[in-house]
Amino acid sequence: MSAPTLPYGFGGLPPELTAAKSARVAVLSVPYDMTTSYVAGARRGPEAIIEASRHMELFDDDEHADFSQVGIATCDPLCADTRGPEQMGHAVDEAVAELIAADKFVLMLGGEHSISFGAIRAAARRWPGLGVLQLDAHLDLRPSFEESPHNHACVMRRVRDDLKLPVVQVGIRSFCQEEHDYVVANRLRPFWARAIATADWPARRRLIDDIVQMLPPQVYLSVDLDVFDPSLLPATGTPEPGGLDWYTVVELVRRLCAERQVVAADVVELAPIGGQVQSDFLAAKLVYKIIGHAVALKVR
């Protein structure tokens, strides 16, 4: 793992906060979008997030704290394996496992959602009984898509069927008949976007209670940015109307990290739009919020 010098790291942090050995957090970029099925460009997402992060305030408005003091190292980007998503998953697994062994909290930047499988697999070896919280517009439960069971549309099916891990899905509003039948047959309980977005805040907080209570003590958090309404974040490969808002997602992250141990996380599927930086900046702020609640506020 190596940490680039200022100003190329996450947050534009000074060298004493980005040293690979002393930093508690490792930001790992995976610029990969080989199986993207609509709008391409997620391979440019990690770079856009890091660039946007250099322009945000490091003093958090909600917690009145500077999360960067925990130390955030920005790793060199992981090279894409053009043989396919299964091979890319092995590369992600190896890289994340190495960082976990070095006692880092891994925050992975995508890239398409297929990369999450390798990271979750690495985390599951370290934390048996791991659960996954998926924030997403889509179920991602297809057994195969475009002739690949490792397509981005299949990632949570692989997590459930291959790794046998529980997955709690939040913000869902798009799926196929086959996925619907799988949900019914397995008695899954996705938290639909409509139910969350149309609820008043007391009811929304009760839904957040339910989400957190369904998860085991250790959790991997996977955020597909299309969970947000496209009026807030248009720069994603499959922008679905009717998504969640900023404050709901941040409150869920806050509650999750307060009541469970989030052991690693990813933020994926940013497909930057030239000349429009609001999506990049939102993603960077969300990454920073996750780092703050999952790590920085735990150690202060």
C-alpha cells in the first residue's frame, strides 16, 4: 500500500495524516466498469470522488469534529483485470485482505458494483457471521446477466448464494420478475424506497430502527450511489426516479455505525458528468461521513 503525496490523496490531507503505516483508514480506488449495462463511466468515479474531496471542509457540520485526524491513507488505484469481473473480484479480494490484515478500515471507491463481491468475501473471512447492508436502487439478485454470474446486476445474489451471508437491502425500486420471485421464495424483506421516501420523519426513524435491528454485530456497508434520487445525484449508470435523500442516508449511516461495528465499506457506481460536480461532491461527503461515523467517532 502506498500513499500519494499532497494534493492527490483523499481530502487533500497533509503527509502526516496520510502515512500508510499510521493511518487508520485506507481508501482503495477500483476504477472498473467492464460489465456496465447502461451509462458507462464508473471507472472514472474514484478519481472524481478524490478530486471533489480536496474541496470539502474537513470539520464535520453535524458532529463538530475533524474526522481526518484518524488518518486517511489513499492507496494506489487497483489495476483493472480485463479478463472479466470474476478475475477482478479475486484482485479486489487480495488487495482488501492485505489492508484488513494491516488493521485498516477499508473504504473502497468504485467502479461498478461487481467489485463489492471480492471485498465482502475478504471481510467475511476476517469476521465470520458478517452481515451486509446494501443501499441501492436495485436488488442485484439476478443469478446471471449478460452471460455472467459476476455481473454488477448479480453481486448480492453471489453474496447470498455463494458466501451465505445475510443481506439487508434499502432504497430498492427496480427489479425483474426473476428477482421478485427470489425475494418471495426466500422470504426476504427489502426496504422499498417508496416506503422510506414517503414516510414522515418519526416513521422514517422507525424504519431505520428496523433496518439496523435486522443486522448482525459486524456489518459491511455497500452503497450504490443510485440509491439517491437522481435530482440529487444524476451521475450514475442507472439513475432511477424516486430515490432517497441526503439526510435519510446520513441518518441511517449514523445509526448503523452507532449500534453496529461497520468493518469495511464501499461507495460505487459514480459515473461523472463533465461540468457537473454536484454528484462527485455528494459522494465525497458521504465517504467522509462513513469514515467519521465508522472510525473517527469510535476512537476519539
